[in-house]
Amino acid sequence: MVKAKVFIYNKEYEGLPKEGDLILKEEDLPPIEDGEFLAKAVYLSVEPFMRSSASVVPLGSVLIAFQIAKILESKNPDFPVDRYVVGFFGCRTYTVANGKGSMGFLAAHLIPDLEDVPLSYFLGILGTPGNTAYFGFLEVCQPKKGETVVVSGAAGSIGCIVGQIAKIKGCKVIGIAGSDEKGKWLMDELGFDDFINYKTHDLDEVLTQIAPNGVDCYFDNVGGKTTAILIKHMSDGGRISVCGTMSTYNEKDGKSFPTSLPLFCFVSKQIKMEGFLVYKWIDRFPESVQQNLRWIQEGKLKYRETVTEGFENMFQAFLGMLQGKNFGKAIVKI
């Protein structure tokens, strides 16, 4: 009988998650039945939605997460032994599954055999973050050559891809992040044109200097005061793509979000602001994966991962990601 280690959602988060909110347990897995397979986790994905969706996850449940796993046993011809699979299996070391999901995007899928990219990329730039960056930016913002693009959370798993795609499309790109080290990475390695450290710079003042003609496209990962300031700097006909509101996830009272947004800007400048869930484009995911892969192979897209070793260190990786310590994609290597 296989024993699996699992992280259980034990207490409701109050602000930033704390030790004891998640607990580590062991469980016995049943033998696989027809149509099922047994898979061993290789990489776990660490993402903001693991925090933002906590309100709808029952206490006692396994902490939600995508993972890459290797199939050890199988009674399902669609999932053969020794292949690698991406699945919404949660934070667990072993899983018995049938590959189906309650919704299409939660269904497991096999990873193609590619020798020139790391396997872990299928949790990042060739997975949901890559799909999110591709469609959330290109479909919602519809950037044009020569336009000015601002990306908040620019050093995260999605923001760093958005900025590079904007450069590929011929835009001027300004990244917002929380350390000068991240800014150096964005500009020196990823090709961003400018960087703003929101912790040490006056965002309003710096935007006036480096984007005097306004911001045409804003890809929003953080919400809160940053977004309120950006709205005032949008150009006529500007487009805002709302991917996430990271700055508000750990707030207990919602005070991080301004009580009054400059809404008249939407009228006077005819701004469009649109939130999205990437799964609206699920039928087109092969398009984004293939295009991002092509850009990687051509040297136009670079990617970085912050890797935490050891399943037991999942909580530290989760907390570090919420505190903005990661460069690019945060993952746990089992």
C-alpha cells in the first residue's frame, strides 16, 4: 500500500498564512482500479490563487495546487507508465486519479517529450502562467507597435512573460516590482525599458517622467493603490487587463484598496478595464503553448524559476511567494 504525504488546509487564514494554518499528514492510497493510474509528484506549482481561493476551500481539504507527476502504475491506456502528467492533484506526494476533472481545465494531460526545455516549464511558461500571459495580454490589451505598456508584479511568473511578449510586439515596457535586484533582472536580462520600485519610488511621479504621453496598456497583477495611480496615467483609449489583485489577498479588512477610484478617467479618456479567467480560451491553449515554445527556442522569451527543495518545505515556498520573494515561477521540487 502506498503512503502519501499531504498538506491539509487546517485553519482559515487571517492575513498572511501562518504555521499551523496548513498541517502535514500521511494517508494510505487504495490500489488503482480500471481507468485509474498512480502518479508520484515531481514538481509542485506555487501560485497566488492558492491563497485567493482559500475562502471556497473547505477546512480539512488538501491544499489545492497543480503538479507534474510521473506515472508509476496505470490501468488507463491514455496515461501510460513512465510518462509525465500535469494534474490538479493538490499538495500531495502520490495520487490515484483517472485523469478527469470537474471542469475541462482541471483534467490531467500528458507532457510532450521535449529535450530542449525543462520539464518544470509545463507548470510555468508552457503551462497556465504562460497561457495567462499570452491571452490576457494579447486578447484583452490588443497592443500595438510603439505603445507604452506597464506591467505590475513584473518579476512574477506571469508578469515577466507579459513584458517580454510586449517587447516582441514592439512596445515600450515598464515593469513595477518590489526590489532593485528584480529591476536589474527585468531590464538587463529580459529587455524591459524601464523599472519602478514601488517600495522606494513615488509611482505617480516616476510615471509622469517616464511615460509623459500616458500608458496605453496596463497588465494588472496587484490591484490596490498601484492600480488607482495607473488609471490616472492611462492614455486616451487605454486598455487595462486585470489578471489578479495580489496586494489585497492577505488583507483582513480590505483597506489596501482605495475607497475611491478615479472613475471619471474611464469616461474622459474612454478607457477599457477588463478582468478575465484564462480558461475562457481553453480551446486555444495549444496555440499559446506552441507560440511560447517557439519564442523560447528562438531566444525571444527567457524564464526563471525559484525552486524550493523538498515537499516538507511547501509552506515556506508558499509564504515566500506571497511575500514577493520569488523571481519568475515559484515551484517545489520533490
